[in-house]
Amino acid sequence: MDIEHLAKEDCFVNIDTTRIEQNHTPTIHLKTIDNIRLEMAKVYRDMRSQKIPTHDGTRLVYVLAQIGKMIELFDIEKRLEKLETKNETRK
């Protein structure tokens, strides 16, 4: 085939998108302390079975612990606000 012949033909690449796997991260629920506990346990099991490196698991557990602290502080803050509101209405 010469260049003139190629220029006259429709040249395109057909990509089959049905075969492309998308890397979806599973949804991780982190709204309660119990959710955090379960995720920490999963990370621990993954480290023990060597599915993830220990240094990565340690970092994940640290972040999960920080999220857990924020949930606790948020809960304490809400309770304190309720008590303060209740106390102000009694005066």
C-alpha cells in the first residue's frame, strides 16, 4: 500500500472498552468507632498474611486511629453542647 491509498481509507483503532478493568477501591465505612475497629482488624489480618507490607499497615492503622479520635471528640462535643443547652434553660 502506498501513502495515497492509506490517505483514502478510513484508518482508525478500535479499542474494546469492555475488556478494560477499572481499579475500583471498595467503599470503606468509617462513620463509627466500630467501623474503625473492623477496618483496623482487617489491616492487621492483611499485615499478618503479608498481603500488605507492615510499614504500610502501620501507617493505615495510625490514620484510622486519628479518624477514631475525631469521631470520639465529635461525639463528646455534641454531648457537651446538649448539656450546656439543658443547663442554660434551667437558669
